[in-house]
Amino acid sequence: MERGKVFNRLKKEILDLTLRPGTELDLNGLSTLFGVSRSPVRDAVKELSGENLIDIYPQRGTYVSRINLKMAEDERFIRLNLELGAVPSFMKNVDDEAIGEMEKLLEKQEKAFASRDVSTLLSLDDQFHAVIFRYAGREGVYDFILSRNGNYHRLRVISFMFDSIAQAVIAQHRELLEAVRRRDEELFISLDRKHMSKLTAETDSFRSSMPQYFTEN
């Protein structure tokens, strides 16, 4: 139970960039912070290392992993292609309830952007795409994606710090929703591919402004 608490807290803070890439972790300090012994902290750190979120260097220290751009691209590729694969079943099963849910999520995204709430906006983005998998009957596939997207997720967090990118994401969601209303599968696939590929082209600007957060391997 203690290991799970530490694991979930550390993972959340790494993914939302509360703990920035490259930050050194003080295991004794974490034990004190969480009110637990060192053992569950070590176990949680080891598990997060297995998810490529923490780097452990014997005799040197333990650090939050920098964002690996190669892994981020692989994670994006997996997410894109699994989502596109779910679209035909989604379009077959989508109904007015699904469209209403997506409309409400889009409205919430606009409110989150207005208040510059990056964490909530990213969560709502995930929920918007989760509708596709749920109506395709592939919830387990989406859970798989979320369990293996630490680098891509953190890259998205950074991207949402830029107003122009966040606004573009919301605008693209509006276009996707319109394609759903029209039951236009071909258009939806074209828009979704563009939507989920744009981050690749935007990465150079992140690297130049925050080079300390990234690694190529």
C-alpha cells in the first residue's frame, strides 16, 4: 500500500512536470515527505525506472528522466495508429450520446484554456480521445496507451504551455467533432492523423527554449 501511494504520487508529479526532467531525487527526503520508510520509496523509484521516468545511476544519484525524443516519437506513433485503427468501429457505434459527451468535453477544454489550466486541459484532451476507444469497444487499448506514454505525455504538457498550440488543439477537436456529426469516417481519419502528427513539427521550438529537458537517446 505504501509503495503504491509513493509510486502514484511520484508518477503524477513527473508526468505533470511538478518534478522537472533532470531533477535529482533525494530518497531520504522523499521518505520523510511521504512519511514512509526508504523501502517503499526505493521500490517505487525502481518501478518508475522501468517505465523510463526515472534514471538510477549507482554512486551518482537518482534523477527524473529527461524527455527522450526518440521514445516520445515511438509513443506517438503507437497512439496514432491504435487510434486510427479504432475509428471504423467508433464511427459504426457512435450515437447522439457520444456526440453530446464530446461537445461537453470541448466546452470544458475552452474553459480550461481560458484559465490557462494546463493540467485540466490535458486531462480533457485525453478524455476526448478516450470516447473514441470506448465507443469502439477498445477501452483496454486506451489503458495500454496511457500506461506507456510518459515521454509523449510530458512533451504534450510542455506544448500546452504555448497558447497558440493549445488553441490549435481545441480548434482541431472542433473539426474532429464536426466530422463525427457528419459520420464522415474518411475525413475524421485525415483530421486525426494531422492532429496527432503536428507535435513532431513543433518539437524543435521546445528543444531550443528548454534544451535541459530533452535527450535524444
